[in-house]
Amino acid sequence: MKFEHKHENKQAHKESTHTKEHESKQDTELKILEKESNEHKESLQRIQAEFENFQKRNERERIEFIKFASARTIEEFLPLVDSISEGINQSKKSNNPEMTEGFEKIKTQLLKIFEKQGVKSINSVGEKFDHNFHECMMTANEKDKKDDYILEEFQKGYVLNDKILRPAKVKVNKIN
């Protein structure tokens, strides 16, 4: 009986050791799987964040594109506005009120279309010269006027949603 008991103890010890080794191996495999799972989860979260950032950037770029898509077309209409303005001046000089009124109506309609598109004219005469909005074509030395202020506008300037379409061409007072 003693022999059987020893044999059973050895067998139980062997099974216990085997079970512990098996559990240890399972714990190691479980830790590896948990680590891999966490790595995959983190990778998925990074990819999701990158995708969300891509979507936001894409939306900002789309809005920016739409905002300025009409700029080229509007720029091509600016000489037309200049011609209409010149027509107004010439019709006034020739004392033709009907023609002046016709040109003014056309100009008003065109400027309303521009306004709907986000185009604004640049204020010039009487304003301080700003190289961001004005292009100095001439200078004058008028002592009774403020230095670096605009005396005359030769060509109207325009902005589209804070982007310069064309700077105003002006005459600036420079006191020596």
C-alpha cells in the first residue's frame, strides 16, 4: 500500500506540475493575446482619429474651394465694371442723363451680383494708404492734406471674402 501511495503522490505531483505548467503556458498566451488585442485596439483608434481628421480637413478644403471658386470669373468681370464706370463719366461729361442712368442701372445690378458672391469694393479716397489694399500709382505733396492718405483713385479695387482680387490704384499724399 505504501508503494501505491507513493505512486499516487508521484502521479498527483506530476499532474499538479503538469497542470501548473499548462496554466502558466495559458497565462503567457493570454498575456500575449491581451497585448496584441490592446495593440490592435490602439491601432484602430489611431486610424479612426486619422480618418476623422481627414474628414475635417477635407470639409475645410471644400468650403475654402467653394468660397474662392468664383474668384477667376469675377476677376474677368472687373474690366467690365471699369468700362461701365467710364461710360457713366463720359455720359455725364456729354450731359446725357438718360445714358448716365442706363449705365448706373447696369453697374448697380452687376455690383449686387458681386455682393451676393462676397465681393466688396475697397475704400480709398480719404483713407490711409495700405499696401495690402492699394497700389500707389502717383504721389502728390499737398500740405493741407494728411501724409500717407489717398487723394485720388484711378481704378477701383475689390476683395472676395478677404482675398484681394485687385488692389485699388491710387494717388497718395507724401509730405516731404
